[in-house]
Amino acid sequence: MRAKRLTIKERKEIFHALVLLQDEGVGSTAETIQQTAKRFKIDDSQVEQIVEEGIDKDWLDEVVTAA
């Protein structure tokens, strides 16, 4: 599947959704990546890229303050 072009806002939303799933402890890291990919209709690999981007750009701080 070809990677979907996403805005920064969309990528942050996906990152936030993944972090919330992981915080809830609903599954392993791989399972939460799969769930997030399915929810947003993107590949697992694209979720992984978004995670890397989110960590590199400190989006985790934004998730913490938004929660």
C-alpha cells in the first residue's frame, strides 16, 4: 500500500491516538500500532514513521499537556 499524504495535524492526531492506546495498556506495542493503522486507514509502517517523527519533535509533551 502506498503511504497516504498526511498533514502535520493528522500525524499529530495519529501519534496522540497511539500514545493514548498504549497508556491504556490495551495491547503490545505492535498491537497498538496495528489498531491505530486500521483506525486511520494507513500502513503499520506509516504509523511507525509517525512515532519516530513524534519522538524526534517532542510531540509527547503536547500529548501530556492535552490530556
